[in-house]
Amino acid sequence: MKKTITLSIVALLAMIGLKAQAAMYLVGDGFNGWTTTGNVEMTDEGDGLFSWSGNLVAGSSFAFFRDTEDWGSQRGPAAGDGSAPTGDWEDTQAMGAWTLTASGGYVIQYNYNTDQAKIVLTDEPVFNPAQRRFAVTGAAFGGWNMPPAGNQIFANNGDGTYTLEFEGATAADFKLSSIDVNSDFSSWTVFDSGVMGASNLATGDNALSTSYGTANMHLPVSGNVTLTISNVTETSCTLNITLTEEIIPDKAYYLIGAFNEWSEETMVPFEENNGVFTLTQTFGGEFKVKDENGNWLGGGVTLTEENPSVTLVDGGNLVLAEEKEYTLTIADGVLTVTFPSAVYGDVNGDGVVTSADITALYDYLLNSDSSHLVNGDVNSDGSITSSDITSVYDVLLGNV
């Protein structure tokens, strides 16, 4: 009697000492992004070796997907900080990624049998400092707009230096961008810049060396300025700011927040009288105060009747928990909120006395529902009873 034996392909390969190979993918910057679909499939060279070649830019990060496009199959560097290229075979491990330190042509290989990777830079382009575009944007230079206006874009001097003359710059934050001459200013990601101190603009030139990072820079003096960029590399430059005429703008404050969807076009100005700024506005929720230099001032606190004041600083949003008509006063950089006085008989806090206040009292007395009970003790006898309902009736009838 003959026996029939059925073996799967995987089992058969295992019996003869070979591994079943599926596919290898590249995921990350330059490879369809950090997604789990549509990643770049590497070429199967045979004998467990997979490869890819192409151009990548400095700062790009990437990893492998082994067999399937999901995070459980991700392979990254097993040692070191992930900087590449090393040009050597490296062990890999689950998760992690490599980050390229140079732009150019690359050959990336993966050995399926040894679980190792090799990243080789084959063609490093010569960087031309004259083939760049630079721009500024921010409160200091006309606004946080995208794309930048024409008066925010530097002129290319053709020798690796760039110049921008700007009239009416304000003492506020800004960002600097450097992109390839053939690229467009179409994304905020190109407006990342390094932290640069500029404390002595009023006395003349102020040279600032920076690497491109993510923080805002701050212009400390308002006026007409000339900006010059030199010493340009792929990742850094020197910015020289010369103040040609100092302009001291009139002090001003504006209210902006959730109530107007944080729109600078509809922010509400404070009125000034002998250095004191006041504003009466019905609003609530998160808000900030913007000054004449475009700085957004807050403090990260909730203002209450017990704590109605805050020193305005470059900080978190301010909050008024309820929507009411408030009077705001700013003096010597301190914001003080005057809360509306309670209306006698206004139990639910809507600013008027109606039958709804009697309903709120009934709900409380019958159900202990105090969700809309702002001033339930109408007659101020220390407790909430039916006598408070009588007091509200007296208000409605005109007896009080």
C-alpha cells in the first residue's frame, strides 16, 4: 500500500536548508513617507540579497519592512545612533531607523539571510551656496503667511550671499527658510530655523550664525533693517542684520481668542487713556492679548474673581470659564479682568431675571439639580428655600 505525503513549499525549503524569501520594502522620508502601504519595494538580487539605488537628501530617515508592510516587520539599526551612511554591513533589529547625514546618490542593500543592511553613498553632489532661495516670515516681517510675500524674499547676489531690505520691521518673532533655487515656498516645514540671539541691533551690525532648526528667532528692535545672509551650507548660514533706522511704534493691545476663531483680521483693539488700556467685550474661553509688535501674550492661567490679574508674558493661553461681558484693563503690562456684578434674582446667571430663574430654583428644591444655579440664595438669608422663589416673583412683578 502506497502512502501519499504532501509538503508545503515552506516545509520543503526548510528540509533542504533554504529560506523562503518574500519581499523587502523601504519606508520613511523619500519612500512614500512613514506609511504601511505603497512603500518602495527593493529589487531581489538573488541569494537573499535585496537592493535599491536612488537619490536621497540629508536629514531623511528610513527603515526596512521585512516580508510585509506593517510595523511589526520593521527593521532598523541594532547599534549606534542610526547615522548613515557607514558603508559597512550592519546588524538590524526590530524597530528603529537610519538618518542620512549627507545628500546624494545611494545604494541601500539588505541581506535576508544574515539580517544585515549596508548603506553606501555613491555620489555626493557639490553644494553650491549660490543656488539657494531664502525668505523670512513672522510677526517681525509682515506676518505669519504662507507663501511669503515678495518683500519677505531675499535677493540672490550670485556670489553665495543674499540681501533683503525691509522697511517697518517690528520687534517680534520670525523664521528663516533656505530651500533649493528650483523649489517653492509651499510648506511651513521649509521655515524651520535655528535659535539666534540679536540683542545689540540698535548699535549697528549684528552677525548671527545659525543651523536650521525649529525655533523662532526674535528681532529685538523695530525699524528699517537690512538682512544679509552669507557662509551658506546645506544646514547653516550666517545672518547679519543692520538697523538703518529705529522706529518706536505706538503702544497698542488687541484681544484675540476662541471667540473670534483666533483671527487677526477681527481682533478687538483696547482703548488707551494716559497709558492705561481698557476694553469691554462679551466673550469666554481661551484668549490672548496681541501687542503692537505682533507678540501674542498670555500667561497660561484661568482668571477668576478671586484671581483676576496676570502679568502678560510669552506663555500659554488665558481662560475665562464663562461667556459674559467683561471689562479688561492693562496697565504696566498687567491684565486685570473686572467681572460683571450679579443681578438680583438672576438664578441661572444669564444676565436677566425671567421665569427660567424660578424653574432653576424649582429644579434645585425638588431634585437638588444645581447645574444652572448661580445665585440661588436670592434673598441672601444663607439658604436656598421657597422664599427665594418669592423674591424672584417680586422682581418679575416689579415689587423689588
